[in-house]
Amino acid sequence: MTDTFSDTPETDYQRVQRSAEFQALRRRFRNFVFPMTALFLVWYFLYVLLSTYAHDFMGTRVWGNITVGLLFGLGQFVSTFAITMIYARWANNRQDQVAERLRRHIEEGSLDGGEVA
Amino acid sequence: MSTVVRTATEQVGEPLVNIAIFGAFVLVTLIIVFRASRTNRTAADYYAAGRSFTGPQNGTAIAGDYLSAASFLGICGAIAINGYDGFLYSIGFLVAWLVALLLVAELLRNTGRFTMADVLSFRLRQRPVRMAAALSTLAVVFFYLLAQMAGAGGLVALLLGIDDRAAQGVVIAVVGALMILYVLVGGMKGTTWVQIIKAVLLIAGAGVMTLWVLSKYGFNLSELLQGAIDQAGEGGEALIEPGKQYGASAMSQLNFVSLALALVLGTAGLPHVLMRFYTVPSAKEARRSVVWAIWLIGIFYLFTLVLGYGAGALVGPETITSAPGGVNSAAPLLAYELGGTILLGIISAVAFATILAVVAGLTITAAASFAHDIYANWLKRGEVKPDGEVRVARITVVAIGILAIIGGIFANGQNVAFLVALAFAVAASANLPTILYSLFWKRFNTSGALWSMYGGLISCIVLIAISPVVSGKVDPNTGASLSMIRDTSIDFHLIPLENPGIISIPLAFLLGILGTVLSKEKPHPEKFAEMEVRSLTGAGAEKATVH
């Protein structure tokens, strides 16, 4: 491996990484996926723990033989489908163009002095 | 009248019809595989199908890869017998895909080439990290493969009416040989087509049966549940409440929570799932793949809910448990009840196709990992001609195929259902922490990766080995062994926990942090910059090959 002293010249990728446009892309990505991941994991474990430890509550009949537990379970399907579509739409509309522009800049080598946008 | 009842419990349907329909599937897929193989030239063709599949195609193949015989036959049976708790199991398998969608699929597509190890070793020291990632890949694949092949034996007994162990072994060998042929000739392209065809047949077949069952109950789910409750007789109400399977004791509850953790975090660390993301031309197509996969897998699990309760209502738990194949026979018996010999033949053929497709996906993953990670990059330090690597991969396919056949014959009739859960636990412990750390944590380094991967892998295997799953679990009513080792006098279990996830997953995440912080390794900010920029923008990502 090459050394990594502070006087090593900055690579193209580091220049891109430092650029405002990339930082904004990265921030938007993390601000979306991390809270979303936390949300569905909390919702999933809430469901798992209720199903494991709150039998009476989950076994409550809502209508006919449809129990609270069944509705919660079907709710997991609904939330999974919803998060999938929300993410796909968000990524298609908000991220792809920026990512594509940065990719072209890098691959065509049109980087200079850290100014990407 | 009595003969009808007898044939219904001993041998349902007509084995010749089952074999004929399965034979037709094999013939059609073989033709497609041979046609697809004509464009197999480079390593990218062989491992990643030239990265030329579209998102919807790959999403369908992912569903075909993921919906194993265990999830089709196993979950239908679990719902028929245990009701709600079987349904609970399927939800973890679905929600897990959000981890892959949000955190892994696109970033992995942008930074890797053929295997999981490509991504993990991107900015760390190549050889040790590749070796660790390859070993954990091979471990996951081996456990999963053995579970599938062992399941094949039970399926043979049920669907072809073959009770003789030796004859079952012959059928397992035929299934294994077919799989070797597909993967050897077709590579990833052939494997993908087998998975696509199988997924379409499986989901369509399950869909038709679902509508059929619902139509018998006026499309009223509550009525269907009532049917299952009535058929179960005394205590049937428990079918629609949680706890029938996992609620017995505090320990079984903890076991379930542990399993739920491994299921939701394991999927995004399964090497054969990760490898599928390389078969599309871009990260955007990888995203579309997962969107398609989530819809198909989710809809399929909704079908299994109806099919499971339908089997409970129309066939009945007693008939199911006493049939050859036991719980796994719920879906085939329901097919016979609904559509007679022909529908049973179709569903049986689909079940065989399922084993074939899943095993093929596992085999090409293991072969790629051995040839690309261990042979080309570890042993030969990258100094190897691409066609040399593919040749090694093909040899590995044959070796793994033979191993799978032998393993399947020996595991036939053994109690190895825990192997699928173990594969998920290893994937969640040994693979996922390192994948996430290397994608998102700047400071992460080689020793963190090695601590986490080996720690996760070893802790999972040790915890399983000293658990009641392997030895010392005895049915309190019958005195029969419920462990892998059937001899009840051998008992070396030390802990009551049956699913290692709740210990091994947090441990592996923790070891990743400790290994990183305690190591003196110098960070490589330029490598992290390259990985981060590439992962989010797709710059320098592998392109599709043009033929």
C-alpha cells in the first residue's frame, strides 16, 4: 500500500468527495435511508415483540376471525410495499440526475481544482 | 370408499404425471440454458450474465432464488399446523428486503464486480479480507445447500411415492446432476433463466390455488379462518392467535425473537442474493430489481397465508402430519384436494423446479467465490488469465455439485431444518456488519473486518453446536430425539438457545468496532473517498458487456 502522509496529493475521488454537490448528494442519501431503516426496524420489532409477548392483545378479534395480530401482520406488508415505492420514487426523482452528472464528470476526467458542479 | 381414503393418506396423485410435468420443465429450461450459453465468453458473462438482465427480469430471478422449497412448502405447512406463528415467520423474510433495498443493493452494484468479497476488500487489505469473505460465503452456501438437498429427499418420498432410501438417493443424484449441467453450461445466464421460469410458475401456481381456495369461502378471509378453526377441532381457535408454535415457554419466545433478528438482517448478507445485483447493467436497474423482488415475494407470502389456512381447512392438520413428508405436504395435498392429479402434478413439478433453481443459484455463487476470491485473488494474487479463472469456476461447480449430492443423500431424513435459519444467522453476523461498516464507516479497517467476520462466523457455529438443535433435545411426550444427533444418550448441549442470532449479531457488530479501534492500521482516506464516490455515483462501475 502507498503511504498516506498528509502531503500526498489529493486524488480525483477525494476532490469529488469534498465537492459541495457530492456532499449534498451524500447528505440527502443518508438523511433518507438511515431514518427510514430505523423506522421499519422499530415497526418490525414492535410487531415481533407484540406477537411474542402480548398474545391476548394480538389475539383480540376485530371483526369475525380477523385478529389484531393479523391486521398488524398485514400492516407489515403494507408498510414494506409503501417504503419500497416511496424510496424508488425519491431516488429516481431526487438522486439519479445528480449522481449521473457527477459520474460523467469523473469518467470524462473533467475535474479541476475541486470544482465539480 | 375406504380405498380412496387409504390412497389419500399414503400416495396421492399419479407419480408418472408428476414426473412428466417436471420432465417438461427440465426440457424447456435446458433448451433455454443451451441457447443462453452461446454468448458465455468472459468471466463477466459466466459469473454475472454479462450484466445484461433488466431490473424486472433480475427481480423475478431474485424471487426465484429466494423463494426456496422451505418457504413454499415449509411456510404453507407451518400455517396449516401452527396458524398465525407460521405467518409470522414469512414476514421477517419479506421485511428483510428493505435492508437490501435501502442500504446494500445499489452501493454494492456500484463498487463490486462478481462477489461479495469484491466490496468488502475494496478499501481494506485484499488477501485476508477476501479469504474471510470467501470462507463465510462458502459456509452460508454450504448450510443452505445441504438444507435444500435434504429437503429434496422428503419431497421425493411425497411426490414420487418412492419410500426406498436407495431409490431416493438416485433421484437426489439426478436432481444434482441436472443442476451441475445447468450451471456448467449456462453459467449465471442459464441459472438466471431457470430462476425466472421457476418464479413465474411458482407464483402463478400459488396464485391460482389462492383464488381457488378463496372462491370456496366467498372471498371472505374470516370465513376461511373459520373453516381452518372448525377442521382443527378442539382448541382450533389458537390457529388465529400468536403463540401456538413459539409461545410454549420463555425460552421458545426468546428463540423466536432471535430468529426474527437473524431473518431481517440476514437476507442482505446472503451471498447468492448479493451476487444477483451484479447481473444488471447499473445501480438503477439493481434498484428496480429489488422493487420487483419485493412485490413478487410479498404477494407470494400473502398467497401462502391463504394456502396455509386453506390446507388447514380443506385437508386438515391430522391428514397433513400423517402424510409422507409431514408438514411439507400441506401445499401438495391442498393442490390434490382442489385440482386432483393434474394440479398436484404441476405443484410437485414446481416444487422440484424450486429446489433445482435455488441449488443452481447457490452453486454458481460458491463457484464464483472459490474461483474469483480464493483461487485468482488469494492464491494467484490476481495474476491469472480470465479464462483460467472461469475454468476453475467450472471445476468448482462439478465439485460442489458432487458434494451437494453426497450431502443430500446423507442428510436425507435427518433433522436439518435448522440449517436454513443457521445460514441466515451466519449471513447476518459474519457478512452484514462488515458490508455496512465498509460502505458507511470511514474509519473501518482490515482488523475490524476480520474480527467481525470470523467472530460472527465462529460464534454462530459454536453456539449452534452447543445448542439443543444439535444434541440433547427430547420430545417430553414421546421420548424421541428432536436434535440433529438422534441418539438421546449423546447430549453435549450447554445453552438452551436454539437460534444464535441474538448473541452473534450484536457480537459481530461490536467486534467490528473493537477490531477497528484497537488496531494501529493507518487509514486510507483516498480509498474510502473512491469507494464512497463510486458507491453513490456509479463512476467506474462495471458496465454491461455487449454481444
